[in-house]
Amino acid sequence: MIGIGPYSIRVVIVFAAALIAWTTARILARRLPGAAARAAGGVVFDALLLGLLAARLGYIVQWRDEYSRSPLSMFAIGDGGFSWWIGIPAGLLLAWWRTRSARTLRLPALSGIAAGVVAWFVAGAAIDLLQRSAPPLPSLELATLDARPVALDSYRGQPVVLNLWATWCAPCRREMPVLEQAQKDYPRIAFVMANQGEGAQQARAFLEREGLAFEHVLLDPSSRLVREVGTRGLPTTLFFDAQGRLVDSHLGELTSARLRSMVSRRFGLSPQPGGGGGSSRQAR
């Protein structure tokens, strides 16, 4: 499962874990007198906000070179770029500090946060397990811009980044320069751009108008890939290892920092500026 409706499944997990943390803290604090439940919920809410902010800032610092080239992408939190190993301690420290003069709230607040963190880890591990058991790189036969048939599973033998896009999709258009640059920086990866629901003339005209040059552009006029991979929105980017196994996915616009971090984590590769194409197969 890549998403629920238009939302990435990992984003949904974060919000669900936050709700669990807040609810747990309030339930435990109901045993205390006065408005303890509301106060405990407030502590957890503030801790969650600080944790998210710290996690985002930590991620931006970690990938500062990429964000410095595109400063506005720092605010694109939909890319999922967060350093949780910074955010979780920051949230816990705030909760500890906020309850310094109200010790009775400390246990409910910290227990709620702990419950949310555990739920987040368990759900994340379940998603990773599902991805490892997901179907391999589809064997669908698509076509190049010059109507030459190409089977998707023919790309096995090298890491594959499969991007589902369309010319009418604004986030798709915004992320395309990022993917084009990544194609140059990671010559060992096949970046396969699978257009959904459109014809060769429309896709070619768009690419030429935008000055985009991709080595592997395929057409899926009936949008079979959308149904095959179970996504609910565009753009969707799937990461397959050299054996064709799905190792990660991203629903929504990719920033340069997020793409590089996913490539580094899943494929263990560093960018090679000035690198050439990784395959001789052309999609024109």
C-alpha cells in the first residue's frame, strides 16, 4: 500500500501515532484531579509540534547543500524529510521540562509520547515488511515515444527508480528537473519515466517544451501501472533494487534532498556529478 486516498501511508502513520500519543496521555491523566487530562494533552501536543520542527530542521541541516540550491523546498514538508532521531528526543525533553512544576502530569505525558513512538515504529516496520513482500518490478509491456515495446522487467539487473507522471499533474512537472538531474548524478540507476494516460505526441511535446531529456520515457496510455502498483495519485515514485524488489515508495512531489536521501538509504549510492547515462537503451 502506497497511500490512503491522496495521502502517503507514512504520513497517515505519523498522524495516527500522534493521535495515539495525545489520546493515551489524556486517558491516563483522567485519574488526576482538575483539568489534568486537558493539561496532559496540551503537553503532548506541544511536544509533537516541537518534535516535528526539530526533525525537519535536522533533516534540512543534514541535506543543506541540496536545500541551498532550492531554498523554497525547505517548506515542502510533504516530501517526508524528517530526522526522527532528533525530533523524538526534542519532544521528550520539552515534555519533561513542561512538567517540571507539575510532576503528576509527567507520567501521563511521557507515557502518551512513548505509546505514539511505539505505534509509529511498529507501523513503519509493518510497512517495510509489506514492501519486502510486495510484487516485483511489473512485467507490463509499455512503449517508448517512438512506439517501440519495452517490458518493464527488462530493467532488472540495476536499481530502478520508476516515476508515474502526467503532463496535467503540477507536482509531476515541478519534480521533473530533480529527476532529470538525478539521472545524470546516478548513472548506475535507471530512471524510468512512465507517462500515465497520455499519448506520445502529448508527452513528447511537453518534454521538448520544458527542455527535459530523459533516457527512459515510456507510455502507459491505459494507466495500467496505477492499478498494478496500487497508487491513488500522481506523481508516484517507486524504488526497486537490482533484483526487481520494491524497497521504497513515495507519493507526491520529490525534492532533491528527499530523492538523494532515499537513494543513499536504499541503494547505498552517492551522486557522481557529470556522470553519463547508465544504459544504452534510448526512449525517444
